[in-house]
Amino acid sequence: MRMLVNWLLSAIALLIVTYIVPGFQVSGIFSALIAAVVIGLFNATIGLFLKVITFPLTVLTLGIFWFVVNAIVLKLATIFVPGFQINGFMPALLGAIILSVINMIFRWLMPRRQED
């Protein structure tokens, strides 16, 4: 159940970013749901690989370079998801930053699991 809620919240976060970032476009909720899955899969595979490879640069920039990696993952996801477009790298970078903030707010608002 928790995974389903996270998936829906990720799709909602993508839709919110479309209203904030010019050049970041999602055509509807269905595209947002598919994009959330693809972005999650890419973050778990390609994104993880890129973060390991660029770790020294990430340390030098105090973690800011991870937003660049996330922007690359977002741009890659646009190739595979119809109805999801990012026009340029700057909207992808700004979208990655805002998406991180929105997801952080959603995690903060979600109730914690009770451990028995």
C-alpha cells in the first residue's frame, strides 16, 4: 500500500513541477504515472551508476552535482515516456531541484510507520 501511495505522490509531484517550470511538460495523469515508474527505475539503475561514478565530483560540490545526475535521469525518461517532455537541460535541472523539494515535503507530511 505504501508503495502505491509513493507512486501516486511521485506522479502528483511531476504534475506540480509542470506548473512551476517552463519547458517541463507532462500531458496528463497517465503520462505522469508512467513517468514516475520510469524515473524510479532509471534512478535505481542508471542514476545509481552515475552517482557512484561521479561521487568525487559530488563531494567537491557538497552534493549539488546530484541534481545534475537527476536532471540527466529526467531527460532520459522523456525518451521512453510519451506525453513527457523537457525542453532543454536547464528546465531538467530546475525540475530535478523542485521535484526533490516536493518529494521531501511529501515524505515529511506522510505519517511514519508504526513499528511493533
